[in-house]
Amino acid sequence: MRFLHSFILAALSLPCIVSAAFGYTDDGSNHVIDTGSLLVFKVSKTNGDITSMVYNGVEYNGYEGKNTQVESGLGTSTVTIEQFSSPAYIIKVTVTYGTLIHTYIARYGNNNIYMLTNKGDDTVTALRFIVRIKPDILPHNAIDSDYYDTPSTAIEASDVTLSTTYGYTKSKHYQGSNYGRTIDYDYVGKSTSSLGIWLIRSNHEKVSGGPFFRSLVRGCITEHEDLYEILYYNMGTVDPERFGLQGPYVLSFTDGSAPNNALFARKADWSWMDGLGIEDWVPSSARGSVAGVGIANMKSGFTYVAALSNTDAQYWATATTGTGYFKIVNALPGTYTLTIYKGELEVYTTSVTVTAGGVVALNTITPDDPSDDTAFWRIGDWDGTPAGFTNFDATPMLPTYMHPSDARLVSWSPPNYIVGTSFAATAMPGYMWVDVNNGHLIYFKLSAAATAHTVRIGITQAYAGGRPQITVNSWTSAAPAASSQAKTRSLTVGTYRGTNAMFTYTVPASAFLTAGSYNILKINVISGSSGTTYLSPGISLDAIDFI
């Protein structure tokens, strides 16, 4: 009887095996997890790195001694493993390093690694999770904007290069032609006829930058390829770094097909994780929603987005075309700023409080749209983007996936703009810099006796304190204060997405010439900072009008 009792205890201490394959073992240095399908991966017992990813018998992890890991790897960590038989056969690995907790989850029969990252504070640097893939695995086009082909020359820091072969500028930041903004993509990765390696993003509730954030999400050179889940990246944004649990995000291996869309953050059901003991996990039942019956005065041709944001979390949903109905679901309880965007321009804000299990119902929202103001003339659309201006008249916009110096772009100093004759695409640069194309001119006539008028200039981003100051004929405006923008590079790394700002100038009647004469409006970028060429103070334009 004593022997039987000991046998039972010994059996219970062994990893649970539900098939000939599923389960975990210990090779001395790593926990070895077999998903019971085609994927076997290893997690270091020392620092929590993924040290091996074998799919269908082939190793895909790592290069040059680097593994798949949080940031550039954590230090010595506490790594634990446990197995569940309900609600499915599941293995969970928990990595604790200081105030950061990273979790890997495997589910029986799935070729996926589910991950969550919990940042307690900023004492542990965690900007991204990096999937590191061996070289010569996935296909690349030598002209891809994020593929560093050789030979090449660094033209800005070390992450923006000029291809010697093709004359194209390249950077891991240049994702405009691949993935675009956060709201535009569900996953990143590549495939062959028999293999797909995909990193499916989380809902980004703990990231920064909002729905229109642009950043690096993939990078590759001839020696390797990286896929990124962004945990916090401040390129071009003044959003705060948020702390707490981010995820799930999923590394998925396929036979070359696209990843299962049931894993996409906008539609995934993660209720099967409710009982796994994940620290700070909040189930759907403890979250709330915000729904709007509609948006009035919607402009044709523009997408409207509703977004929630506070210092702890962010969420968004696209409004229905025509009616403007929207519903933001699974938000953490708290008080948020609700913002309605026309394109990427804030046209309405209010405060809402989300409660566990509750739904905040909003009546029809009426935006405050600057395009509703009657203008004598207007250049561009008030939409929070430089779309339609010189070098921004293509879709996707070229400067979102190439450096401003790229030979594929036309001159940043186009002919002067003549109201009533010119087009923004050929006569109004979307970006302006002190050292490149300062002092662009706009010619316009007044048909009536001169009175005071207002000039409005909208910007979507500013670099190095750049802001517009205007001259109308011989009158010069006061120097405006700088807008609140990030301290990082922006215009040169593929993003115009910063803080939208409108500069308003009241021009006295005495500044204008007689009716029928051409007035000259000059726009100068000013700043207390300095720089050269494309790293001199600069701005990204949204719209310019005269009211």
C-alpha cells in the first residue's frame, strides 16, 4: 500500500501528457514545450529567452547568439512552469525579472506561442518584444522599404540607409507601404509556400500613440529578420508610457497560409485565459464598453474613429460609414477622454467613465470641424494628415516609407502656390524645414475692400520646436509658441503623426493690398533650435486657410 501511495505521488509530480507529444520536459537549461502539433519551443530557465523554435522539424530561432526575447534580453530571472487541464490542455511559463513579468502560453494542438508582458514600472526597460528569425528563411524583395540590402551607406544615425544598388532609402521605421498605422494592421510577418511566421499584435491597450501611431514593426537585413510587438515606443508621440499587463499577442507558425483571424485583437475571445492565474489579468466580465448612436455632419470620403485614452489605457473603434455608430468594447474601468477623429484630426472630445460590466451610451455627437468655417480659400483638407500636398499625393504616402532625401520624391521646393490656379500636390510641400524649403509663398487676391482676416495653419507634427510664422506683404506676425511634440526624430523616420495643432493669425486690414492685386503670404518655420537639412526644425502641414 505504501508502495502504491509513493507511485501515485511520483506520477502526479510528472508533467501531464495528453498525447504522445504534448507536454514539457527539462533539458537542464531550458523548459522544452511540445504543443502536441508541429511546434516545439524552449524557454531558458535562466533569463526567460525563447532559445529554440522548431516548427515541422526545422529550427527558426535566433542569430548571432541572440534569441527571441523581451527587448535585448532580461537578466537572471525567476522562471516557473505549470500545466492546466481546464479549460483546455495548457502550459504556462512565467518569467519574473524585477518589476516585469513575461508569460508564455502553449495550448494543445496549436502552433502558437501566446504571450503577455506586465510592466510594473519603468525600472525595467521594455520597449518591445523581438522575435529573432534565422537568415535566409523568409523571402524579401531587395527594394522593400524595411530591408537593409547591401551594399548601403548610413545617412541618418545607423538605422536609415541608402542602398548603393537601387538608390532607395531604407529603414526598419519605414512601414508605410507594409503595415501603416496601428489601426491598419493585425499582424506582421512573412511566408513562403510552406511556411508562415506571424506575430499577431495585441490590442495595444498599454502601448502609447493611439490608433494612428506609426513605428517600426519589422526589420530585416541579409543576416536575419526581426518582428516586433511594441510595448512602448515614443517615436513622434507625447503619450505617456503605460504600465500593467499587455497582451495577449501571438507568435503563430503556419503552413504558409495567413494566420487565423480569430487571433486578431479586434475579435479574439481570450476567456480561456481567465483561470490561468495571470497577474493583473482582467476578464471581459470586469470590463466595460462605450457606444455612440451616431456622428452628425460626417464628411464624405473621411473615416471617423472613436478613441478612449487615459494614463492607464487606450482603445478605439471605427465608426460606421454614413451613420457614425461606434462601440468600443472590453475597456478597463476608469475615466477616459473620448475623442472623435475625422481622418486623424480631433473634432470632438468629452469625458466618459467606464464601469465593470457597464455600457456608456452616448447620444448623437456633433463634431467641431474647422472645415465647416467658410473660407475665402483653403489648401488641403482638415483631416490631421498632409495628404494631398506635394509628395503626399499617393496612397500610401511616400514619406511614410522613405527618407525625405529619397530620389523617388519630387523637390520639396515646388513652385509658389497661386490661389485659384495651383494645386497642393504640385505647389505646396507637405513638410517644411528651416534648412530645406523655408519661406514658401502663397499668392492670393482680395475682391473686396480690405478688412481684417484670419489665417489658420494646421500642423500634424513638428521637429525640434519648429512652428510657422507668417508674413503678409510687409506685415509679419508675432512668433507663436511651439506646440507640444515629441523630442524624437519624426519626419525623417516615416511619421507625420505627432500632436495636431492649429496656429491662428489675425492679419490687420492695413496689411493687404488693394482689391485685385496679388497679396503674398510667406510661411517661415522658426525655432530656437538648430539643425541641418532634414534634421533642421520642421513641420508637417495639415491645412492652410484664409477666413
